[in-house]
Amino acid sequence: MPKFLSSAAMGAALLASSPALADTLVEVESEHLNEAVPMPTFAVDASWPQLPENITLGQTPGLAVDRNDNIWILNRPNSLDFTDTGADSGMSVACCNAPPHVIQFDQDGNILRSWGGTDLAPGESTYEGEGRDRTEIGDEQWPANVHGLYVDDDLNVWIGGNGGGDHVVLNFTTDGEYIRQIGTRQQTDGNMSQQYLGNPADINFDGESVLVADGYINKRIIEFGADDLAFEHLWGAYGTDPDGGTREGEFDQSQASSTGDGGANPESESFGDIVHCVTRGPDDTIYVCDRRNNRLQVFRETADGVEFLEDVVIAEETGGTRTASDVAFSPDGKYVYVADMMNGRVWILLRETHEIIGHFGRNGRYPGQFIWLHSVDVDSHGNVYTTEVSTGRRVQRFVMTGMTD
């Protein structure tokens, strides 16, 4: 369950920040669009995280800040090639090694624990053939391409996947011991299935139910009970039955920037072909990232299911990889942060009205810039964290430095 602090508490936490940070903070590009409304300001900590000298990160499609303000990332070792991991292959006498899939950092950016891989999940598979003819034989449940990370209040970890056959959400302990799963790899059955998933993108667990953004093959949100993972509810855009069809064949990254859908349609009656995030917010709200339609859809949880509240459109005319990729909230619940993949920005919105009051970041490869901005989350001090996929391959920490006048 998200924790929301008062503005006073957030300010006190900011004042307690270490003065040593000033040596590593780098100004970031930002714009304040409504100067009548105060906006949080940030600088990027160029020294964060403290990776071991022999480790390089791959694509980083998952991010979570736990209840102790430790930061977790989900990493794709399979996105690295022989030039990245020459130490693993013996081709380099210098660097580097591939990291595990799941890494937990403390506030200083030191690694606390790391784990991941096929040995941790049930089943076993082998592969036959090469390239597009490569076929998986077996029942391995660890995703071929991990996607989406959530850490609940018990510090248990939830992981999804959007690779070939990755129709599963896995649940692990803090140290990577398998607990249970939703769905089964290699089995999918469309938007109305109460049992099977279709390349789930994101997960949220509040102790009462599990929400899954079932969004790379299917186009829906689906909900399961906390204790037995029994099906409870599913819905599409506007809270209606999901009727946008399913993706034909397996997802590949080229489809993330294709124009085969005709472009973003923020008024579409159906979710687009990447339902990218599901995040619980204040006041029983649920935010869903309809990324390919450049919008968030906001719902409220009720005793009877969900009630649609509103569309929040983000940079409507944007093409390519589109905009609304992930959502997070300031500790006091006053501000919404929206990760915009194509424009390389974190938009700042007033939660009460969803007015966009500013943004920070830009496309680029240097501190405070983004390539394929994927995920965003916030700690109890108001610091913002982001991760990047494709050739971005990193996690960044944006320290809250104050408020505009």
C-alpha cells in the first residue's frame, strides 16, 4: 500500500539530507508551466548507484521503492552482448560481468542483495534451432524477458515478463525463494480468460488483491485475490469488458514504435496494444498506463469493482514509443509523476486536477537525461528514481532539492 506523507514531513526529510550530496548533484533540464502553482525541483545524483567495478547493467524494465526506502530494479542480463560482458566470455581482460535480474540498493546506492534466473522458478526448458526458428521445449516458468517489478509491504517481490511465452507473474521472497505464481508460461487464452495471462507488463499488490496490467498480448487489467490468487475481476478501457482484441503472435521490440495501429488515439474505447502500468494511488484510485494511446486512465476501487473517473492525456501528438509509461506519487500525494518514454521527460501533475504543471529531463545519455525512459518511483523523502530500457540501460536518482516559489 502506498505511504503518503504530509508536506511538512516531506520538508523535514529533505532538510535531513546529507550535505555531501552537493558534490555529486547535477542540474537537470526542467520547465515550470504554471508558476502560480509550486512545483518540486530536482537534481540528479551522478554518483548513484555504487555498482561494483566488474558489473554493467542491461536494460532495466522494473523499479520499486520498498517500505524501508530501499530501491529495487529488474534487469535484463540477456540484453547484454559479448562486447558488454567480455569478462564473462573470456574475451576481455578488463570488464565486465552481467548482473543478476533483481538488485536491491540502499539509499546510498550500495547493493544489498541480488538474485534471479531459471534456477529459482519451477520447470525446465531447452531450446532447439536458431534465430526466428528457435523453439522452446519444456515448462520453464522464469520469463525469457523480464518486465515489471513490484515489492509489497512484506518485502515479497513480484515479476512479470513480455518475452516469448511469458504469460506469467511470479512471486518470490526478499531473497528470491519462489512462493507462487499467476498464469503459466506458454499458455494464453485472450482478454476474457480468468486463468491465463498474455505477457503481463506490471503488477500491484496491496495485501487485499493483486492487480496485473496484462498488456503486451492482452489489453486489460485483471485482479486476483490476495490469499488464493483466485480470479476476482477484469476490465478494459473505461471499466468495460476488454474488447480491443489481442496481439497476433509474440511481441517484439520493433512493435513498440510501429505505426501499424494508426497512431495514438486518446479517445479510443479500447486500450492500445501496450497496457504498460497499473498503480494504486491515494483515495482508492487506480492509474493505468495506456501507453500507445498517450493517456492514463484513472479508476476508483469500489465494493462492486471499479469506477472510471477520467482520461489524463500526456503529450497527445507524440508518436514513436509514445508517452505514458509509468506513474508514481509524491509522498504527500499532492503530485503525480508520469514517465514519458518518447519525449524523455518526467511530467509533474497536480493530482487533484491532473493539470500538468511542469516536467524535468530530456532525451540524451548524460546524467538527468533519458533514452527509452521506462519506470518511475518515489521514496519517502520525495526523491524520484527512473529506469531505462533499449540502449538506455540504467537507473537514476533525482534528489528533491526544494520547491519553486
